[in-house]
Amino acid sequence: MRYFIVAAVVVAMLVGQRAMSQQPRSFAAPNATVTTMVLSISPDQVVGHPFQKSATILLLDSANKLVTDYDLAADPIILSAGSGILTPDTLKDPTLDSGGVIKFLSAQCTYIGATGKIPITASNSLVASEPVLVSFSGYDILKVTDFKGDSIVEVYQGLPTAVKVTVCNRGGLTTINNPSVRSYFQAGGGSVQVFFTGHKDGLVDTVTMIDTAFVPVIVDTLIVQLDARYRIGSSEFLTADTVRLPVYVRTPATMTFAAGSIVPDSVYAGESFPLEFQIQTTGFSGPIDSTRVRLELAVRAIDPSVALVYAGSPAYTTFSGGMITYSDLPAKVVALNGLAPGWYALRAFYHLFSGASEFILDPSYPDSLYIIPRSGPEYVADSFDPDTVAAGAEASFQFGLFFADGANLEVEPGSGMFTILGTGFAATVNLMIPGGVIVSGDNLISTENVFIPANQLGNTLSVSAELRYRRFGSPTYLTFSTTFNDQTIRVQQFPLVQIVSLECVAPNGNRVNTSQPFRVHARIANVSESPADNLVFRLTSDGSTIDSLLQPVTRIPPLDTYDLYFDLVASATANPAEIFSVNFVSGNAGRLPPVDNIALVVVQTPATLVLSHTVVGAPDGFVTYGALFSLVVAVTNLGLADISPGEYRLSTGGVDLGLIPDDTLGEITDESTRSFSFHAPFVDTSVTVTFTVTRKPLDLNIDAPAVLQDSSFSFRVIVSSGDARLVVQSEKLSDRPITAGIRSPLFAVVMRNSSSSIADTMQVDSIVVLFSDRTGKPVVVAQLLDTADCGLFDEELKVSQNRSSKDSLVLKLPGLPMGPSEAQRLQFEVATRFGDDGSLAASVDSAGIFAGFAAGPNAGSRVKVNPPVPGQPIVSLVCATGGRTLERSFMVENNPWHRESSSARFAYVLENNSPLDLRIFTLTGELVHSILISENSPLGMAGSHVIEWDGRNDRGKIVLDGVYIVQITNTHTGDKARLKLAVLK
């Protein structure tokens, strides 16, 4: 985008002037009319500068004569450009006219616009000149992009910004020196200027530059300015073009090689290998447009490079979680002047281009690389054997390799090949390399069997071998090959032997336990008519029982067989299919292909038996009368070896549980479970069921008893009715009144567990006592009773914790146990707070006794309580209350008194031994009955007492119904107490 402020103002002025020039004019016509205009401008000009050298207009009449009296003021001449603008574009100064020639260099006409050959035209109100092509030189900025040609939208703070500027000069002048492009960010941070070779006539130039945004994270403006300098005549002119691009300056992002991500860490020099590494980024979200990577080796970080590892522009594999991964890059260590084995510093150069930003890691030292020694195995001279084979038979060969570097070599799977060549005969078989590893030191390598055709008899065969190997950790393999020092093989006629069969010899066929001794039997046949002497056979395995085992055979007579045994101990690790094979190794004999030289051995863990059981239908070992329950017994074999059946005996201790005789003795195996059904008797009892393995199962692999962790188990079942009750009775403990401040026994409760089974063990948790007055009106217990002094007592020991709640007193027991048929007797004692004459009613019903089962099938559930009389309270009594003095304690317990039901009971309390006089009067004062009590009599001693009256007067007759006055007097102190008594039939 270009900004030409002055040009914009001039354009505005010209538009206004043209509008004015089109208005009707009032001026006298010149003597001659202009019919032709001839415009002439020097062909090479500079954009943005006034015309140079010459600029004229000839005004001609119809006779092609100069019009000398043209009035520019009256009829101005307008200059027009095919593109861009001319300023000024109107010639109206009469001084420019020189006898019909308009010389307008002094008018400072300036072209502002794109470079190129621009047509210029002059005109007045009547005529116009022919266009004149003028070449305007300068430089136009065609576009500003990143290195890919995309628009620059965002950059990273502090990182280089790649700016590609495309410029063009369509004019005909060449700059007097190299033009320059300068870029900078408006917010600050310095600028970058690049010079380039100038061109002309429309040649496009591309200028690449790197700028850096050091400004804060904001929306900034990238400014690109192009300057070019031209010469016309002796004058120099500077042109400029400017582009402003709004860009977003992002938060600084960082990149570094991820620790330990360069793989591999050891290689062979000069061998291609796949390279992998990762770049850890922070604050970077992409895109990844391209990267340039170069990896070098140096002895130390400060030393010059000694080898190139990789150089290229790789495409990334993945970018996730801020991690850029590069995989399978074709790398090779190319040494500059030889490279000794050892560790080298890895010097990395990494450039990432994202939009206009370039991330640079130059250089970094993220890791080190080990150059592996190229040493390999060597053939051991004269170790190749045999050098003579039989025609028309199989042969195998062996030889030695020696590796002296102190480390092991890994052989590439499938790469070991042995080749034998004869006349019209060639064969290749695999090398048999133990464990696929060449160890440091001596290695014995053998070949697979190869058949030598009969037509090779008398020939000499050549042999060679090849394998690929590497140090462990190397990504690539090296190649070893040998001709065994040009070893040759002679083909002769020998006795022929053949392996007929191979089998495992063990108690259970081909199944053996881990670490169990066993034998492998090979039958060898001599199929020729001459004896086979001094033979050697090798037994090998693909498992871990053995690697190889050699066994010599001194002689096999002609047309005879030989039984060869290999004594082995099975490996300590189970193997479902370990393959053993036997092969002829050496001896003066040829061999035919084997009939069967493979034996499959199954190596199993020994049988280890676990006896387990489950009791169903007897939760926690409890059942009710007649209940059905069962026992499920299983034998689990933790090993792999098969077992034979074992025998068991089941006992119930003499209790009849409904077992059939066949269930008490039988067989048991690990292939199925045994179930036993029981029927509980209708009696409280305890039954112990015992299961015993009387004969252990055999481990078939060793034909001996298997390991059995536990050979027996037992469990107990408790049988109960399931209908246990807590039977509760009560006893009234005293007829005497309750005296304030003195704890008095009120009643006792006797509780009994009705069940004789331990399945019904109970515990009593609490007893609730309800209180009211004589009329049944509830009383506030906390006000009436001294609750701390009340409670349940076992003899002299208080066993309850009390809590009052309105009209009740909760007697909390600490889980009072009640075993089978057990009984407990507890007495309730009470103490009142005050001594007013009165009465107190106490009651306990079945719902107020809380007990639960402590064990058995009903554990945790509530026990039913049986009262003495169904539907009636367990405790229901009324007692008198009074003070501690004679006056405050004197009362009648049953008022009104029904004389036919019982005696009238007068209660009182004496603080000291005192003589008393009890008298009963009518309301008119007539003495009815009197009783004298001495201080030494039981009723005159200190304490609480009750005097009973049968309703007779002193003459022994029953008194009439009515109200009477009862008075008691301490004849020693004179203290008196009086009350009224209503007497009814």
C-alpha cells in the first residue's frame, strides 16, 4: 500500500480546477484558432520528480503556423496521464507561452504513480495533442510476503522475521547505484537494510531480508521502504515506495532438543541408519512450514567438526503437546579424515520456519554419539569339519568363529547362510547360531542338514558362509563372510546311518514337571552292510532344558539298530511345547534323511493342590430347626500337571444331618466339585462337620502323591429354634413409703433367656420406667427424682446409666449379656428430691425393655419380651412419698380406704427413737381408736415405718363409713402430725 500525501492533495486540487474549466467562458477569441497541439517531453523521467530536460507544447493553427497570441489564462492547457496523476496538470500561466511554444519545465509538473511507459496528452477546450510515451523510472513494491509467498500476519517477539520483497522498475533508467530496501517495525527495535542490483524495463527483482520484532506483544506495523537513485543530465533524483503491513507480535516462543530424544546413540561409521529426534517447544502453536537440520560430530563441543551425520530439510512426523517429532531420517556418519571409535559430541543446527518467523538453534549440543568399533568375528583356521561326506546322504558341518572385542554381537535373524557348491550342484542352508548371538571368545557354529546327491561321488565341493551382525544398540548390521580359507569337501562312499525315532521317556509319556529328571530315547539304524564306527550325535532343544548335548556311539553293526539315551533334567520354567531334535554330527558315515528325529516334550509346573470349601445356607455358622444347608468342596490344582482321583471321608460327629451313606466316603478330583446336602435336627445343638482327604491324588508326571497344602478342614454349625424370647418378671421390694433424700428399693426385674442355644445369645440394652402420680397424671421425672442416685443394681453394684426424658427414666445397660438359659435379677432403687406427702406410681411394660441378639442368624435384631401376663405391664405399683420429719412424712398410703380390701396403712419417718401415740377421731372429736408405741419397740425406732389399722374401734367393732381424723404425736418432743382418712366399704 502506498501513501503519497502530497499527491493526494494535488489530485484534490486538480479535480476542482477541472470542474471550473468546464464552465462557460467569457473571453475574446484569439486572432488565430489553435487546431493542433504538438506535445514533446523528454522520454526518460523519474517518478515523483518534476519533468527534466525538455517539456514543450507547440500551438498551431490550421496552416500549421504558431499561434502567437494564445491566451493561457483564458483557455488553460490540461495535461493528462494514462495512469497515475500529474501535478500540476493545468498550464495557465501566460509567461509559459513564448510565441506559440509552451515551455512548461518551470511549471514543475510531476508524475506520481507506478513506473513504466505512460502516455501523456495535452488538451484545451477545443483540441488535444497526440499521446506521448514517457518512461518514468523508479521502483514499485509489488508485494511483501514471507519466504513461501504468503502474507505476513504474525511474528514472534525476539525472533528473526523472513521478509521477501518483490520489486520492479518498468522505466528505462538504471539506478546510479544499488537501490535498497529497508524494513522495520513501527513500535521500534531498529531496522534492516538490504541493497540489490538495480534493473530497468520491467525486470522483477526479489529481495529477501531478515528483521526482528523486539517490541512488546501488540499489534504492530511492519514498514518496508524502497529507495532508488537516478541521474538525468547532471541531476540526481531519489525515489521511494513504502508498504505498511499490520502484524500481530506473539509471545516469545522457545525451542530446544528434547533430552535423550536423539536415537540411536551408537552407530557404525559409514553405515546408513534411521535417525530420530524431538524438539520441545513452549509457546509455539505452529504452523511448521519447513525446517533445516544439520548434525555434526566433534571430539569436544569447542573443537571443529570431524564428521557429518545428517543434513537436509526434513518433514516432521508428528507435532503434539508442544513436541515436534522427526522419524526415519536417512543418516550416515561421514568422516572428514577418518574417525576412531568412541564418544563424540553431537553438534546440532536447527532452523524452523513458521510463517515469517525463523526459529534458530545454532549451534546446540543436545547429546553425544558413540562410534562403534567395526571389529567382527573371525574364522578359526582348520576348525571346519567334516572335510569328507558321503554321497547320496545328508551332511551337516560345523566351524569356529572367534570374537576378541569383549562384547557380544547380535546376529540378524535369517541372515546366517551356508552355501555348498559342486559340479552341477548348489545348496544353501541356514547357520545354527546359539541364541542368535556371537559371544566374546570362541563360538561353535553348525549348519542345517544338507543332502549331497549321489552324482557328486568323487567330486570336490567348495563351501562359504555369510551372516550379518551388529553390536547391541546399533541400528545397522555389518556383513561377515568366509570361504574357510578355501576349504573343500571330498565326496566319498561311507556306511549310511538313519535316525529312526525320537521319544520322551517319562512316567507320563511326554509330560514332565519342571526340574524333573527324564530321558530322551533315539533309535539309530545302520542301513548299510558295513559297520558304522565312532559316531557322534547331538541332541538340541528350542527351549531352556538344554542348548545341545553330544553323545558318542562306538559302533552300530551292519543292518542293525542302536538305542541311544540322553539323560536330562527339565528346565525350571514351564514350556507347553519344547522341541527336541537329534542329528548326526560326525563320524565316518553318511546319513539318510531321518524318519523321525523330533520329540515334543511338555514341561509343566508340578501339581500343587489346594482344598477349599463353601458352606451355603448357614450364615455365620447358624441354622434353625429343620433348615437345609449344604457344603461345596473343591480341589484346585495350582500347577499344570494332571492328577489322579483322591479319596475323602466326611464326618458329622455322630449328629444325624440327613446324609446318605454314599456321601460319607468317595472320590474327589480337580475336575469337578463335590456338594453335600444337610438337614438340621429339631433340637438345639452344635455340630462339627469334618472333611478329610484320606488318599492324596497322584501327580501323574512323577507317579507320586501331589503336594496338598491342607488335607482336611472342619466347620461348626449351631442349630437353634429361632424363636428365643426374653422372659421378664417383677417383684415389689417394699411397702414402706419413699422418704426424700433416701434411696429406697422399689422393685426387682428377673430376666431369663428362653433359649438353650448359643445361637440365641442376647444382650439387654435398656429398661424404661414410666412415672405418674396416684391419678395417672405424668410427672416430670427430673423435678421429682434425684436421677443420679436412682438406677438398677446388681446387689450393691449399680449397673445402669440413667437418662431422664419427661415422665420416663431410661436405665441404659452396657450390653448386659444373656447367654443360653441364663437369668439376671436386677433391682430398681429410687430417691426423691422433696418430702411433701404424696404418692408415686411406677410402671414398666414389654415395649420398655430393649434387648437384641448378640450372635447367630438374628444378630442385631430385637428380642421379643414376654411379660408374666400377656397384655399387662411387667411392673405396676404405687408407693407413698414423704419428708424425713414426723410431720412431713406422716401419710396414709391408701386414701380413701376400702376397709373390706385391706388394712389402712399409715406411714411415717422418725429421725430418732421416740415414743408415739396414734389416735383416730371422728370429725366431732370422739376418740375411735388409739395405739401407744414405746421408743424401744420396732415401730418407735429411727427410720421409716408403717402402722396398719383394720378399721375397728377400741371396742373391737368396725367403724362406720365416713371421714376420720388421724393424729400421731411424739410424746417425747410433742411433735404432731394430722391427716384425714375417708373410710369406705
